[in-house]
Amino acid sequence: MRRLQCAPISPTKAIRKRSAQPDKCRRTPILTQKTEIRFTDLVASLPAAVPFVGPETLERRRGKPFDARLGANESSFGMSPKAVQALTEAATRGSWYGDAESWPVREKLAKIHGVAPDQILVGAGIDAILGNTVRMMAGPGTPVVTSLGAYPTFNYHVSGFGAALNPVPFRNDHEDPEALLDKVRETDAPLVYFSNPNNPMGTWHAADVVQSLIDRIPDGTVLVLDEAYIEFAPEGTAPALDPDNPKVLRMRTFSKAHGMAGLRIAYTIGHRDLITGLNKVRNHFEVNVLAQAAALASLNDPDFLASVVAEVARGRDDYMELAERLGYKAIPSATNFVSIDLGRDGDYARAALQALDAAGIFVRMPGVAPMDRCIRVTVGNAEERRLFADRFESVMKTL
């Protein structure tokens, strides 16, 4: 693949040569049958990959749908009926752009959390907010710290903006705050990612541990505290909100407990200067009319949210009992999924995953050792849990 070096040109030549690139611009051409696509060097260097292979893709590969979809940590309990009604009514306004400021949602969230609306930003899922946070804080070569095996979409954004990932290992199936801090100090990273409770293991740290991490973040570094599963966690998991602290962004979502993964809406709470920075780079119309209407209605239906949290807790107990009965260990979880330790290595767990896929059950597993000894199973409804239990027991007898 040949490389093009763009040399400086005079203003006169620039008028004649409309295709001239800025001084010292470098492009990597990709040859096709008809022309060259002049990707940036960064894009040309990236793998043709996405963070996840979705269940729909897997269903197309296997030629039929799954009987139970328990791999993406979606909610099997749907949305609040009030949210469904609000979404249906909002469909008549689908020809409009969504409120660029998501003001009604932010105003409601501000009242719930006891913060100001201008300390909240609403985005198209935590994934979009993560991307804009990386864009805001990290450029090519910038060191960024995370945990090895943590949420891969964060890594996807870091790589996509050319920054340098500096991962540290989990410790005893938990993210390791001390190791993260050590790596931040070592690299002088401006950005560090930490989730509590975490995905893919479902484990969590108490609020005092998280607060200690926040308190020790160096000046000039921002902690991304991903709390996507916080509604499912026990009391005492989340430290008090302090949006006057410029060292932390708290990220929460409507995808999990609120059951709106397909609508793509989430929010972050942070210092006004951080929110202003995110507003400089975000797509201002990314949160659509339907998502905003449904989210606001769901916030006004706390009883539904409580019922989902209670059913998920029952489902986690079902999985714990199932694992124990079959001679495996379920990792205690504060999320809407449970990781089941199969007691061997990643190859064995992958064989179990493939066997479950063939049996019509979609689940996932952690991507790195030693956590890849587990499979990760979303808490489904009662029928989905029954299907998983029956087929899990059956396929494990064949391995």
C-alpha cells in the first residue's frame, strides 16, 4: 500500500489545485477497482471490527432465532407501561428533532439527584457519552487507563481516537482501584475508566472504596465512573454525588433497569466545566423524541423500576441455586446478570458457550483470562430462566 506525502504548496497553486491537503498532511490510500479512498493513517490502521457481535448477527449465522436471549444484559421485563404510552404518543412527533438539550429529562433528573440541570448531560446511551468523553480528553498517543477485560466499548473509542490504552488486571474478579491509581500516576493519564458494579463479572466495591478512589485521582485526571447497573446494587454501593468535583463523571443509563436499551438514552452527572466540554463535541440531536418521552415517563414510575429490581434479585438467586446444584460457582452479582464459574479454562467455557448457542440459548463470557473461565448470563424472566436451567444442565453433561 503506497503512502502519500502532502508537501506545502503556495497560495497560487492552492487555487489551481483544489484537492491540495494542509501542510504535512499524511493520507493512506486504500485501492479499489475504480479509485483510491484516502483514509487517515489512524483509520487505515484500525481493525475492521466492532466491540460486540450482536445477537441478531449470531441468529443470521445460525439460521434461526434464539429461544432465550440472555447475553446482552438487556431487560426481559420491558419498559414501564407509562413509558410505552408516552413513546406511542410521541411517535406522532417523529417528524421533529428531539429537544437538543433534553431539558425535561434533565430537569427531572436534577430533582431526583439533587443537582442542577447544567450539571447533567443526556446522550444516546453511555456508549455515545464515553465516545465524546474520550474525544474531549484524549488525542493520538494520549495514555488512557482502564481494567483489562472491562467494558470493551470504552477501549473501542480510545483506539478510535488514536489514544494509548494502559490496562491493569482485575484482582479477585474485581476491578482494582489501587492498580488503576498506580497506572494513572505512572503514565500521567488524563482519563481513567472504572465501573461499579462492573461488567463482565458483576462484582462491586462499597461506596467508601469508590470515594477513596475519587479522592485520590490526581489533578488533571478525570475518572469515568460507569454506574450502568447501579439500580441493582445493594445500598451503600454508590458514593454521594458531588458534581462540584471536576475529577469525576458519573454515568448512568436507561438501558438496564428502565428497559430502554433499544432507545439509546443515558446521562452523565459532572462538573459544569466537564459538561460544557462534552457539549462542545456531542451530536446535539442524537437523543430522539421517542427516547426522551419514554425516559421521562419511566422516571415518573418508580414503582415499576422497583418491581424490575426485585425480579432481577429473584433471578440472581435462581442462578446461584442452579450453579450450586450443578457443582459450579456463581459469582455474587450486583447487576442484572450472573457470571457462572465453570471451574476450568477459557477453552472449556467457550465450548459451553458454543453448545448453549447450538441449543438456542444466547449468552456471553468475559474476554480475558482468568475471568474467561466463566459464562455470563443475563437474568431473564421466569420462562427464560427455566429454559436456561434445562439446557445448561443438558449441554454441560456433554462437555
